[in-house]
Amino acid sequence: MRLSEFDRNTLVVIVSSHDSLSESDVNRVIDQVESARDSALQKAERLEHQVQSRINDLKLQAQKQVDFDLMGPHVLDVLLLSGLLLLVIRPLGAQLSLLGGLQPMPTRWLTGWFGIRGLGSLYYLTYALSQGRENPLADRLTWIGYLTIAVSICLHGVTASPLMNWYRARKQSHSAI
């Protein structure tokens, strides 16, 4: 049986019937228990309110991010930027970073093609959005980031097996010489 199910006066009479506890001692203990309970309930209610508020904010943010109608104006940006990133910037960056290394040219080009994926982009986008960076530029950058990552995943998924088979065959033919 729970403490809240007892009538306070009945509880005082039952507990104070013990020889070592006076009625005032029992009342003091019950007051402390009730105070602690009330404080815990108030904290729980505040926490519940904060959690509900955060859930509502996240729902709103998710609705904005999943609204594909908002994507339309950014498709050209995505195609241009993802093309530059995947076909020019990342491969050239890999070539420059591997200058003076012992890797053969096909290894360098494969490193540039398959290079670092978009996890960092997701982290930085999520961080910026969680800091309240909501405006048209944030929406544009979010769509560019998400869609560039999606294009990258698709392109790399389609090209992974053929390129790695080519690379393996090339490596075996060169090692046979």
C-alpha cells in the first residue's frame, strides 16, 4: 500500500503507537516525506514541460526538413555544388594531399573519388541548426548539404564495385609484369 493511500491522521496514530515515536516526530517525518514528494513532482512537471517543448521544436524542424517542396529552389545549387565537390574539388584535394607520396596515380584518383564522406557535413549542419541558425540561408545550406550527401552516396554506391574491380585487375596485371 502506498503512503498517499493512507489518511494522514490514521497514519500518525498507527506509527505513533510505537513507544519510541511521538506524534510530533511522526508528523515531522511525514511532513518531510510529503515535502520531498511535492518537490520531486514539481521538478518532474518542469522537466516534462521542457521535454514536450523540445519535442515540439524537433517535430517542427523535422517537418521543415522533410518538406520536399522546399527543396525545389535548391536543386540547381545542389547539382552544381555536388558536381564541383565530387568531380573537381575532392579529387584535386586528394591529389594535392598525396603529392610526393609513393601511391600510384590510380590509387590517388580512387582516394579522391571515394574520399571522406559526408558525416562531418551532417555534424556541422546539425550543430548550426541546433544553435538557432534558422533563416533562408540555413535552409539553403541544409538542402545543399543533405542532397549533396545523397548524390554522393548514390554515385559512390553505383561506382564502387566497377571501380574496385578495375583497380584490382589493374593492380594484378601490373604485379604480374
